[in-house]
Amino acid sequence: MIDVKILERIANTLESRKAADPTASYVSSLFSKGQDAILKKVGEEAVETIMAAKDEDALHLVREIADLWFHSMILLSFKGLGPSDVLAELARREGISGIEEKLGRMEIKE
């Protein structure tokens, strides 16, 4: 069984990288470049995930999704959020049909 606390540990590490030297830390360098650089990286990882899914290599897909999750966590951290926020939203949606959930979000926007 995989340790589910891994997301918390990664989130804590990301938070510590906010104060790190950008020349010594990849994550710190992304934080120092700002939101657009982080968004670009998330977009790149999303495209790489799609490409990996199409090449039918399960390990490649898993590795790309790990990259996507990691960079998404960097974005969450940049915005002052963390995995617990996403997990709370997933818990809220559990047991609700996707159609119902999407309609609910559309009503909130109006």
C-alpha cells in the first residue's frame, strides 16, 4: 500500500522551496518566475500526458501523470492552496453524478 501522506510531504516541501534560492531549486525557480511560468509548465505536462496515453505505454503514462500532478501541486502552492483542498472537493463530489455536479457548478456561475 502506498503512503497517502506523500501528498502532504510533497506539499510541505513545495512550501519550503518558496524561500529557497532559485538557482539551487527547480521549484523555487518556478516560483520566482511567477504564475505564467508555472501555468506553462502545467500545460506542457498536460500535453505530454495526452501523448503518453496515446502511445499505449502504461509506465510512460504513469510517469507523465506524476509530472502533471507535481506541477499542479506547484500551482496550488503558488495560489496558497494544497492537496487537502483538492481532496475536500473530490470528497464533496463523491456520490454525485458528473452531470449533476457540472450543472451545479454552472448554476453557481450564473
